[in-house]
Amino acid sequence: MAGYRDLLRTPGVARIIAAQLTARFPNGMTSLAILLHIEQVTGSYGAAGLVLAATSVGQAIAGPVTSRWMGIWGMRRVLTTTLIICAASITALALTQAPLPVYMLLGFVAGLSTPPVQSAVRTIYPKMVNSRQLTPLFSLDASLQEIIWIIAPVLITFVSTQVGTVQGLLLIVVILIGGGSWFILSPEVGRVRIPRSRRSFGKVLGKPAVLLATVTGFLLIGACAAVEAGVVATFGHGGLEAGLVLAVFSVGSLGGGLTFGHIPIGPWAMARRFAAVAAGLALTTFSLNAFWLGGSLFLAGIGIAPALAVMFAMTSASVKFSDTAEAFGWIATGQLIGAAAGSAVAGFLIDGVGPQGAYWAATAFAVTGFVVSAVFVRGFPDLRGRDASPIPDTEPVGTIT
């Protein structure tokens, strides 16, 4: 913890972490708020699912695209434009009485204009700390983001069910504007400039580290989404146990990230972290007792934030600075698709065999992640004793004297 205290004393680090967490807080609220609002307006969960699907498609497209735009037009311009459009779309979604296709269009636009805060801040981090501090900073970031997933769903559920779904969506708009403005106005966002990438769009996925980070992110978040579906199916939407068990899952991730974030990252780091996640999730298949699930998921959670930290560090160390934002955008898209796939697979299994099927699906995602990490271990960089900062875009040129 002393290392994290030193890290947070570095000028600007604590402020930028707080600002980006606030700006990203709506990420943990939007899907649930849209689901509750559209279901209430239309009386159909199917309609709500279609609007959510449109929103997710927009977010998946936006990930690498808007992230790459930051190297063309600048971070502040892209973040501000997307923030305004996203806030307007969610406001319209809340206040407009319209046919389902209009709601789907508004959801798609809201997803497409989601501000690329995650890509921006992880591009900024290497410019704020020295090479020794960068890996712990990625780990701290991955750990603290669990706060979003612990608090945000509880808050938006309370507001939407006790006050109103319109008020729930408008609360998201207020946090989006407030947190987004705080992040955009941070000095580091104006100070760090991303050079225009010389590569064509998508070429960065040709880097083994970026491709592996995207694939493992897909599998890790797929496992988490399957767990969430399984817990809700086990205890019901209104069950207090569901919220508590998922909170314990997130607390395990938070604790794992803070405890193991200082460990140097070698080629086998990802496989070891996936092994911990897979072992914990395998235990969930033995019993649906709340205490058993809580303990099993706490163990599984210990590997999640450290695995995310490996993804961020290996990506940062493997690409040129001009490509970092797009690379992180692809990783975010992979995670988003993983969340959709995990929920879908778990949903089919829940319908077929009951809640137990969701935990089987989660375990399968995690075991696959371990296998991929072990089989392709040579594609993971060895960052032990090595700078995890991006490769400079300008390098010394040899001259004849």
C-alpha cells in the first residue's frame, strides 16, 4: 500500500483517477436504466432488449473509431463532442414518447457517442508517471473501477424503482456531464497530444499483444457477464442476496488488484491470473448456496483486476504512442462483445438447465482464457524490469559523419 500512496502523491494522478472514474460512472448505470425505462414505457422486456442491443452495437462500433479520432482532432474536441451528443440522446430517450424504432435509434446514437474516456486516460497515464510506476498505476485503475460496478447498479436501481425511470436516466445525464466535464478540463487532457497514426484503421490488431489483450478481455468479461446472469437467476431480480453476492465478487477483484498489482508482469502472468479466476468459478458449480457462491466468487474475483492490469500494461508496452488510443478502443470493444456473448450464452443455459448453467458457462469462458494465455504465451511480452510505456513515434536517426 505504501507504493500506491507514493503513486497517488504523484502530481495529478489522484485527480485524474477520480475524474475518469466519475466520468465513467454512467457506464455502470446506463444499460440497467434503459432496460427499466423502456420496459416501463412499452410494457415489454423484448422491446427493452432490442433497445439495449442497439445501444451495445453503437458502443462496439465507437470503441476503436472515436479513440482513433482523438489522434486526428485532439482528445478534448472528441470527448466534448461525444459527451454532448450522448447526453442529448439519453435525455431524448428519457423524455420522448416514441415508437420502438425511434428508441432503438436513440439508443444506437447514445452508444455510438459514448465518450472514449477509458482509452483517453490509459493513453495519458504513461505521460504522468515513470516506468516503474506505470504497471502499478494500471493495476490501481483496474482495481478502483470495481467501485463503479459495486455502487452504480444499486444507485440506479434505487432511483429508477423508487423515484422513476425518467429521473434515473436524467441522473445519468447529470453525472455524465459533470464527470465528463471534470475529466475534459483536467490539465493532462489538454497537455497530452496523441500524434496522428500512420497506420490504416485496424492495423494495430496485427500486434500479437493487442490481439491477445482483446481476445482475453472478451473471455474475461464474458465470464463476468455469465456470472451476473447466473446470480440474478439464482436469487431473482428482487433478491437482496443477488446484490450482496455480486458486490463480494467485485470486492474480491478490488482486493486482488490492490494486493497483487505491484508484481512484475512476465509472459505467464495472464495464464496465472486466469487460473485463479477459473478455479474460483469452477467452485461455483458445486452449490447455489449464497455463502458458498459468495466465497467462490470472492476467490474468482481476486484474479480479475490483476488480469485487466496485464491487458493494459502489455498493450501500452507493445504499440507506438500514436496507436495506443485505438488499441485500447479495440480492447474495450472486445470486452463489450464478451459481455453480450456471456449474457446470451448464460441466458440460453439458464432457460435450458437452470441457474447452474450460467456458472458452467462462466467457468468455460475462464478456462478458455487460461488455455489461450498458456498456448500463446510467447505472444505476451515480458515486462519484468522493462518500461511499460508506449514505443515513441519519433526515434533517433543514424547519420553519417
